[in-house]
Amino acid sequence: MVTLSHILGMNARDRLYASLNSSEAKRFGFSKLRGKEFFKKHTIPVAELYAVITSHEDLRKFQWEDVSGGFAIKPSNGSAGKGVMVIKKRVKGKKEWEDIEGHVLGEEDLYFHAGNILDGQYSTWGATANVIIEERIPLHADLEPFVQIGTPDVRVIVFNNIPVMAMVRLPTRESGGRANLDQGAIALGIDMGTGKTMFGVSGKKKIITTFPDSHISAKDIQIPFWTDVLKLAVRAANATGLRYMGADIFLHPEKGPMIAEVNAYPGLSIQLANRAGLRRRLQRIEGMEARNVAHAVKIGQALFAESYPSEGELDYTMISPKEEIEVLGEHKHSVHGIALMNTGREWSAIALQVAKDLGLADQNDVLWTQYVEGGGKEMVVEVKFKMKGELKTANMVVSKKLDAQKYIVHLGRRDLGGYLVDVRKTV
């Protein structure tokens, strides 16, 4: 359940989180060109840059026919999709181009639009913008049924170098093929664990469960390259030094995820798309430190994965409140015992001594530590176990209290999805 205290507002975003970003780091969000050059230098994939036009004199000399294939014309410091023109292809044998909406444009139309960019018409920060001409990112086939025109992107919010929330933005005819909610695009919240969509919003107001035109369900759409998307967002945060940021990521069907841009003041509509508050998630990871990119992604997925059955997935396994379990450790070592199905706790727990015996409580194995009631810290580690013939993986709290109990593991609600606990049964 989302309460007002969970929601992040604009003032709190600027005061508590965006303020943590250094002035130097914020510049990567203010200038697409600066960001693109920086990311390329750090081997972080971006759309290929064809040209940068800095003056009207350069513009008059530019030969549009030298650009092969589709391309995008955009201001170097614009925002909200303003000033972006996307060309699908050149009309064969003519000095004409077709944009993604099917309009045929002449050479003079391209010069006119680029000239407006140079004159600052779409400039957000008050300075004259340069014109960026870069490759057009083709639509990934897996998302084709859900996009009318244009190229979608995925926005990932990263704090403390840990991904905390994500949404996919799908352009529509209303938005002119741009993945921008202000102009009428659709946003779908994404389950951080699976990379599947959950909820949706059209524009910034209308909550949707199906796409308005096709009536296709907006739920359970698998985002391609999901783990790689999260890793790329974390890499961008690490490289720029932005403590709090939004990473906008294209999904190139052949090249994989690539950074479109980063934003030190990302919008807050992502909370509507996820039906979840950002502030609560950000508070949960304050002070946490990830050892590396993979560790950061693992923390984000462990903390913020959703647990819900997809429609039609009602094939539950019946289990008793107490089940035999085999916990797997290092070097093929394992421990057999009894696990308690403890629906009263959210996170699963493993006895400290069992974790030590299996080599799971070493410092390098700790995902994070958290405070517990009564003071002190408890480690959270990844645990593999077998139960009812199935191999499972769970993030468990290492609990000294369980050493004195007969149950070596308490399985909490997070790890009981897909099971029905029959209180009439015993081991």
C-alpha cells in the first residue's frame, strides 16, 4: 500500500537527493553532447554520432544526403523531447526524407528545423544549442506490437549507484513518435526482478491496464536485455558520479542497450507508472554501498522486486507449514533440516551457524546489512536451497536467534510465491 509519506515530491527530490549531485556531474544531464562524448570515452554504448553543427555557416555547408539510413536531429541541451526530429529514411532518388510519422520533408525543411535549434528555440537552459545528428535507433521486435510509431526507451532511477525503480516509455501517434509523457506517450512500470511490465499510465494522468487503441494487456510485457539495462544504468552512474539520477536507455535490437541521456533531475511520473513511492525506496538504500555493478543490480532486484502471479499462472505447489529442506553451500557442501513457512515475516532467514558451516557468511558474500529491532545489524546473503524437488534462490537474513531453534530456515512471504501452505499437513 502506497501512502503519502512514500511519495517523492519535487521539493524533496531537489533538496534531499538531486542536491547530492556535484555541479560537475550535473553537466552530463544538461548537455546531450557532453554526455555522449563522455560515455563514448568510457566505452559506455551510445547512439552513433554522425555530425555536430555549431553555427549557421556549418549548417549551410552540411550535406544531408551524406547521412545514410535513418537519423535523428536534436538540440544538444533540449528536454522533454522538444526539438527532436526523427527521419525514417531517404526517399529513393530524391532530396527528400520521410519522417517516422510518414511526412515527406525536403532539404529546406531539414535546414529550417536545424536552424531553429541553433537559434535556441528548443534550448532549455537559456544558451544557444548545437545541432546533434545521430543514428536512429530501430524498434526492437519484442516491443513492436505495443508501439505505433517511434522508438521506446527505458528510464531507470539510480541512487547510491543502486537501481531502485524503472519504467518503459512507449511513444504513440499522439506523442508524435516521441517517448515523452508530456506529449502523450505511455509509461509502464517494470518489475525490477523480472523485467516485466506491471501497471501503466497514459500521459501523466490516465491509469491504464490495456493499450487504448489495441486493447492489448499492458501487463507482463518482457523488456529485452533486462539485466543488461540495469547494469548499464549503474555503469552510467558510476562513470558520471551522479548520486541520484535517471538513465534513459535505448534498446537497440542488434547492439543491445545504449544510453540515450542521463538526468540529474528526473521527473516523478515514474511513481504513477509503478504505483509505488520513490521516497520509501530511496530511504531503504541510504548508506548502502555496492561492491561492483553486478552487486548493485542484485541489491536493487532483491529489495524492489514485485511478487505477484501473472494472469493465468495459478498452478501452485501445495506445501505444509514445515518442510524438509536442503541448503546448498560452497564446494558441494549442503545441510539438511526443517524449514518453517513463516508468513508473518517478509524476508526469509537462515540460522547463523548453518550459514557459517556452509561458507555463506563471509564478508564477500554479504549483499547488505540491515538494522533489526533491539539494535545491532544482520547480514543479508544469497542462499540456494532445494525444497519439494525444486532448486530455489533467496536473499535471507542471517539470524543468530535461529541457532536456538529446530528450524534452520524460516521462509518468508517474498519466497513463498507459487506455494499454498496447507495448515492440515505436517512433514
